[in-house]
Amino acid sequence: MTAPILLWFKRDLRVHDHPALAHAAALGPVLPLYIVEPGYWALPDVSGRHWAFLSETLAALQTELAALGQPLVLRQGDAVEVLERMRRRFGITRMVSHEETGNGWTFARDRRVAGWARAQGVRWEELPQCGVVRRLSSRDGWQGRRDRFMAAAQGTAPAALAPLEIAPGAVPVVPGPGLAPDPCPHRQRGGRTEALALMESFLTERAAGYRRAMSSPLGGERACSRLSPHLALGALSVREVVQATAGRRGALRGASGGWGGALASFDKRLAWRDHFIQKLEDEPALERRCLHPAWEGVRPRDPDAARLAAWAAGETGLPFVDACMRYLRATGWLNFRMRAMLVSVATHHLWLDWRPVGQHLARLFTDYEPGIHWSQCQMQAGTTGINTMRVYNPVKQGLDQDPDGRFIRRWVPELAPVPDAFVHQPWIWPGAGRLAGQRYPAPVVDPEGGGGAARGAWARLRAGPFFAYPAAAVAARHASRKRPPARSGARRRDDGAQLRLDL
Ligand SMILES: Cc1cc2nc3c(=O)[nH]c(=O)nc-3n(C[C@H](O)[C@H](O)[C@H](O)COP(=O)(O)OP(=O)(O)OC[C@H]3O[C@@H](n4cnc5c(N)ncnc54)[C@H](O)[C@@H]3O)c2cc1C
């Protein structure tokens, strides 16, 4: 019997436009394997909602692969041990996967797997599945490479896969002992069918209001694509979405109703996706270290536990912040601007370190994508050294994005007795004393002046002698090249389009 090619599925859970699967299928019979790793599921940045979404996506993939002739093989355990068992059983000498840009744990695991493959004489090929480039020497020309990848023809699924003599195994109920219960009653459902339906409804119905509605958690829920968790697990390839968007833009050329601008804006965000993931690919340590070293230690590494707990529970006494956090806990999703505001309030007003803040949010986001997430957390916390500091005023954000307080009232029912005029700032309501019985707290921090410490620290660091040089290095390594890199990173505004859009 010819030894099969082991196709290790990771965050590429589809068969269409799958370069690694197509490559493996061209080489010989394929053993499609997914490993549920208990070590991963004990990490502080993963959660039950991630697992619930993943298990639905895995079940869908198992069905898709079964229709091709060989169901997905699911095994639980340490990756090296599972791979070694497969090697012994099938005489595996070749393995293919996509190039994963994951968190520090998966990075270290891949190094162990690479060591095992070398020691056992297994040839492991990793192929890109998006615009992120491995071992990139410079950001110059990166955008062009990414655009060429997106313009290339999509790969099709293999017509059939030869069946192997192996029990597929079922998706386990729990992935490991370390996972805490995580109720998320309004979570999105996983699986390619759901992903395709969302893409279709976005491109044909929902996107018209995208630009106007995306800033508000009320409008964004429907007007944003909601594709993020599916992209994070690869149920859709980014190229499929980019090309479907281009096709729709072509078909709608000249149409009124905001479609052109909406789809252009969406397309830009798909490009940001690769841009941000590229940062983590180029610098895995950005998940744990401030990009600009001068920020290290400015905020206490041991955060004020009471403040962190109040923010995480949606009990800061700042109604719009609490409503956003509670909505996120219940749905697993939040629009971009409100994610940024939650980080801004935590790191500027509450003066908490971005790492525990980011870990809490990572667990709550069903779409947790380490490359976007940690880059954005640092950007919003102001620790990159190359972005201007954004201090969101949470009261102003609430008044702008939820002017009649509908969103606040839904998610913070304790404020029911408060008249409309005061729902954004119950502390100035003359009847505020009555809220004591509702158990809604007084604000833990002054929403207007709370960002002062952050602004002061930023001004002091920028003026210091050790700021400009490392900032220029960060800009050279990570900044987009729409404009030439600035001489002094201190003045550079990386990702300028985003800054203008989101501030
Ligand atoms: C602090 C913080 C943490 C974030 N963490 C994540 C995360 O873990 N996973 C994640 O997918 N997104 C993250 N984002 C980016 C953004 O908020 C989400 O991608 C978006 O809200 C997902 O909803 P959507 O799919 O409807 O987005 P749409 O607006 O429909 O955008 C389409 C896709 O473009 C990409 N995208 C959109 N906005 C951005 C952005 N600003 N940067 C990079 N890519 C973008 C995503 O893949 C998204 O699915 C984070 C933003 C902030 C401020």
C-alpha cells in the first residue's frame, strides 16, 4: 500500500480553495487529520465558545470530507504523539499543512513538530492560505504580493479522496480538562454552510448600510459581514471572500444606494486582516511584549484586580462600556469601534496592562485571531510607539452610537428607573441614590478626565531620549507602506486610513 500523505488540518477547515489539500491530493492518497490538543484548550486566551464554534465547524468538515470519500480523522492528544502514531501505522513520510500564524503556544508546538518531522525523516511542507508571507525580509512590496495572491485562481476541492482503513473518530464533547463553562446564548454557529450564507446575504442584502452602520453595535450587528469567526477557522478562504466581493463590485458598478463605497470599505478591511496578521508572523513576541520597549512597565504588570474584575464583568458604572461588555459576553461578537473603546477604557482610564485585558477579550471573541487581536490590543493601548494615542470618551461614544440609549437599556436593565436624559450618565441624575437598590455601581473612574495619566505618560515617553529610535524600528518592520516610512517613528501614523476612520 502507498503511504498516504498526511494533511494536517489546523485553521483551514474547508476543502475549497485549499492549497495544502490540493497539493497533498496531487501527491497521492490523503489522510486528513485534525488534532484536538488538550494543552491548547488549557490556555488563558481560549474559551468554551471557541470550542463550541470549532466543534460545529469540524463536524461540518467531517461531512464534507466524507462526501469526497475519506472523512476527517479526529484524534485527541499531544500533536507530536498523535502524528507519531499515524506515522507508525501508515508509514507516513510526507505531511502537508497551511502556514499557521497562531499564538505563542501553537508557534512553540509547531517547532516541536518540525523537530519530530526532522528526526523521523518526515517531509513537512507548509503552504500559505492567505496574504501573510513567512520569513518576510521587508514590508516593502508586501501589499503587491498579497494582492497577487488574492487575484490568483482559487483552487477547487479534489474530486474524490481514496478511503483509508481508519476509524474517523468523533468530535469530542470537551477538548480537554482545563476548559471552564462559557455560556454564550447568542453565539454565531460554525460550519461552511453558515459561512457561505453569511457571505451571500452580506454581499447581496446587508452591505448597503455597512459604512454608516458599522460604528454602532446596534447597526453593526446586521450591517457588518459577521464573517470573522469563519475566517479565523478557515471555513472560508480570504481569497474566496475577496474575489466574491470584487465580482459583486463589478456587477454593481454605477449602482446607487452606497454599495460601491460599502464594498470598497469591506475590501480594505480584508486587506487589513492580512496586514495585522503579518505583524505577528514577523514578530511573535508582540503577543507578550510591548512593541515599543519604553512602554514596558509603565502600567503595572499586576493589574488592579478590582478594576479588572469590574471591567470584565460589565460593572464599571459606565453604562455604554458595561452594555458593550455584556453584549459581547452574550454574543461573542462586537463591532470594531466598541472593541477599541473597551481596550481604551481598560488601558487608559483604568490604567490596566493590555495583556490581561487582551486575554479576557480573546476568550470572549468567538473570532479570536491572535495576529489581529494582539496587534489591535497594543495599538489601542498605545504601546506600539507608532500610532497616535486614542483615548475614547465612553460617554461621547455612547451618545454618538446609541443616542436614545436603546442598547444601554437592553444590556444594563438596572438602569430602568433612570430617565432617558440621564441614561448615559446616571451619576448626574438627581435621583441617582435610588440606583443603590438596583445594584448598579457608581463609575469606577471619571470618564472625562480618566485618560489623563495615559496622555501624560505618552507625552513624557515621546519627549524622552529613548523613544524615537525604537519607534522608527517598529515602523520599518511593521508599518504599511502606503506612505514611505517616517524618519522618526514618533511622528508616524501607521495604518493612517484606519486612524482617520475610527477615531
Ligand atoms: C482590540 C481589538 C481586538 C480585535 N480582535 C479581533 C480578533 O481577535 N479577530 C478578528 O477577526 N478581528 C478582531 N478585531 C478586528 C475587528 O473588530 C473584527 O474583525 C470585526 O469586528 C469582525 O466583524 P466582521 O467580520 O463583521 O467584520 P467586517 O467589518 O465585516 O470585516 C470583514 C473582515 O475584515 C477583517 N477586519 C475587519 N476589521 C479589521 C481590522 N480593524 N483589522 C484587521 N482585520 C479586520 C476581519 O477578518 C473581518 O471579518 C479586533 C479589533 C480590536 C479593536
